[in-house]
Amino acid sequence: MAEKAEVVSSHFFRRVMVVLTFALAMAYLESAVVVYLQRALSMTPETLFPLRSKSVLGNLGAIEVGREFATLVMLVAVGWLAGRCGIERFAWVAVAFGIWDIGYYFFLWIFIGWPTGLGTYDLLFLIPVPWVAPVWAPMLVSVALIFFGLAIARRSRSSSSLQLRLRDGGLMVCGGVIVIFSFTWHFRATLSGAVPTTFAWPIFTIGMALAVLGISPLYRTGRRTKL
């Protein structure tokens, strides 16, 4: 029994290292691309902020949407390859996303000193409308994704019967949608070129609470949830 647990632990550690390495490499590459674009366009992070300079960016908006979609495809692909079943693959996607997101901001800070603080506003995504939030919000989401993702991936590898109940899955989806809604709260102002000065943190908090409530049964020791 102890020998089996040791094998499971070894396999799990190798997958952690592979996903970690991939996500950090992606984060480095993407942050480097941002730096190159800024240099090529002779712009700073502040003047390049969401859609403010359409005349300079031209048709790069459509390319940016495609790049974001490609990023998501790569993160899902590595999660799919790392996991053996649906719930484990979902967990590895969450881990990869969280590491990539935090690594992206870390490398940008190393390269150009941006973001200057956790309260700095950033354009997170453009699909289907602009998502804007202070940096602390997506980083908090990423920390939660890494924490719960690793815990669930570990339990899934040692328990083949680990599954997600419909009710808990609904809470997770509902929480995630509410979090995204808080990011898109000011999308009309963003489309007009304005930089938001407030964040819908009460909505964000509700969404995070619902998502954690939905995912926590998979994390709690000794709890096996089934559809």
C-alpha cells in the first residue's frame, strides 16, 4: 500500500513539474511579446491601455482576440494531456491557467516594472467584451485555481471514483460567470477608451464565494462526490 502511494506521489510530482514548466514558459513568452509590441509601437502600458489608441493599433484588435483564444487552447491542451479523466484534466487546466497568469504579471514586472502595484488596472481579455480589473483580482482567482486544482488533481489520481455533483458544478459555473461579470462591469466605458477607476468588488466577492462553495466538496478529505 505504501509502495503504491509512493508511485502515485511520484507520478503526481512529475506532472506538477511539467505543467509548471509549460505555464511559466508560456508566461515568459507572452510577457516578452507584450514588451516587443510596446517597443515597436513606441507606447507605454498606460497609453496602450484598452482600446484607447485604435488609430495606432489598427486591426491588431482582431489579432489580439485570436492570440487570447490560442492561449486558452494551449492551456486546455496541456491540462488534457496531464490528466487521465475529466475532473483531473479540469484541475490541471486550472493549475496551468493560474501559474501562467501570475507568471505573466511577474515577468512583465521584471522586464518593465509594470504593473506598478496590485491596484493597477489591466485589460484581462477581449472575449466577448473587454474584461478590466485591478491586478489583484485576477491574481486572487489564479491563486485559488492553483490551490484547488493541485488538491483535486492529487485526490483524483488516488481516487478513481472522484466525481462532481451537478449541484456543486452549478455553483462553480454560476460563481465563475459572476466573477467574469464583475470584470466586464465597465466594458462600455472601456470600449470608449476610458480607464475604469472603480471595481465591482462586491460582485466579485459573491462570485468567488459561490465558486469556492461549489468546488470545496472535491477538496475536503474523505468526501467523494458523485453525479
